[in-house]
Amino acid sequence: MLNIFLVTAPFFALIAAGYVAARAGVLPLAAIPGLNVFVLYFALPCMLFRFGAGAPIEQLLDAGVALVWGFCALLLVAGAVAIARRQRMNWNDAAFGALVAAFPNTGFMGLPLLVALLGDRAASPMIITIAFDMLVTTSLCIALSRLDGASEGGAGKAARQALRGIVQNPMPWAIVLGVAASATRVRLPVPVDQTIAMLAAAASPVALFTIGSVLARSALVAREHRASAVVAAAMGSVPRASAQAPIRDLSAVVALKLVVHPLLVYGVVGLAAALGFPLDRSVVVVVVLIAALPSASNVSMLAERFGADNGRVARIILWTTVIAFFTFPLAAGWLH
């Protein structure tokens, strides 16, 4: 267990460093979008391409991983939406609450962390889960978020927006190119390969630092919004609303992400084995640990773009990241 903590601690330390830098003002909030652009459009795509190109094609096309992961993701989304709707939450907030419960931070955090913990073989299942979460889980939740305006074509508009977002996101294209390179065994010219390798090497530290800065920015923005709401309510211009989502709501979604999600994946893997579709033990460990990761930080940006309660989403991401510092090593030790 101590060895696992020694591996995971530096990753969470980089997240904490980004958080402190942004909260203290050392890193200007205006610089955070630039970090996001570098990670999303340059470093992470290069990392995904290199892992995909270096993995055997049969690992990248593992239907068992896709089916298990997809079934669990859809089940978790359905359960989270049902709970939120029972609490009289609108479709927009319910959908993004479900997305933050089902979408782990695989790209920014999981890839470097699990490769450091388990080796390069862990990359292939992660590539499959990233592709499913970006193409299916995210698109489904965005479509559900528009059901409040379904009579005005909201769901159809959301589907088009989701498709546009997928096409403009370089990460799916990096996965496709990596799979193609693996299948064809193509070799890039040395200068091109070295450039991609340098960008890929920068992905881990910059992505983790960026997670922390994004969480800090979300916390600062949420605090400003609460202060503005209190001032407006005091002046009588708007009705006073609750400053924060109830703790029981936040804790329920955090529990869905960090407890229910990995246990659900582990249970479905066992069910698949009982039905005669066993997964390799090393793949099982990777997939369950992916589910044990904290929520993806990019869900906060999506929630803001689509007008959901971004303060609620940001707090869920923050708490899952903090608590995962303790729960993730426990999950890894249990699986080992």
C-alpha cells in the first residue's frame, strides 16, 4: 500500500500545486485557458497517438472492454438522472450531474497515473474508455440536458452541438490516427516522431497542474457568484436562493463516482465472466481503476457552456479529486 501511495502522491501534488498557484494569484486566471489549449490540442493528442501507435491492434479493438465500460456508464447515467429528477432537478442540471458521476478524469489524470502504476499496457483499455466517454456518454448527457426545451427542438440542437464538439476535439482524431498507425505499423520520420514524443512527455505534468488551476478558478468564480447573489438579494432585486447545493446532493454524486462506479464495473466484469466472457485480469484491474478516478475536469466547462449549475459541478469535481487521493490508492491496493 505504501508503494502505491508513493506512486500516486506526486500526481495529486501537481494538482495541488496548480490549485495553490491559481488561488494565490501566482498563476493569472487569464492564463488557464492557454494551459487548457496546450494540453487539449497539443500534448494529450500526442500522448494518445503514441500509446495507440505503440499498442497491438487487438488490444485497441477489445470489444469486451467497450461493452463492459459502456454498459456501466449508461447504467450510471440512468441512475444519476433518475435520482436527480426525483429530487425535482431540471433536466440540464440532472444531465450534467450524471455526466460528472460517470465520466472519470482519464485523459488528464488517468493516462499518466495508471501507466506509471501498471505500465504501458494500461494505455489500451484507457483509450477505449476515453473514446466511449467522449463519443457516447458526453453526447447522451448533452442531449438529455436539452430536454427542458424539447418543444423548441432543444434535444436535436444539443445533438448537433455534441457532434460538432466531437469533430472539433483533437483527442478522438488522435485515437483514430494511433489505431491506424498500429494497424498499418507505419513509422514516422525521426524529427516528427521526436517532436510528438516531446509534446507527449509534457502532457502529464502540465495536464495535472492544469486540473488544479481549473478547480481553483471554478471555486473562485463560484464564490464571486455567491457573493453577487447575496448582494442582489440584500438589495431586493432578486429572490434569495441557496448559495450552494445541499451537502447530501454533493455527497451522493461523489459517492456515485468514487464508490458505486468502480464497484459497478467490478460487478459487471464478474457477471461477464460468469456468462462466459471473461476479461484478462490485468485489463480488469485497469478498467476498475479508471472507474475509481475522480470526475473529469472538462465537465465543468461543458456545464458552463450549456447553462447548467457549474458551481455544483465544480464542487463535485473538487471533492472527488480530494477524496480520490485516499480512495484511489485503497482501490489499487485492493485490486493488487
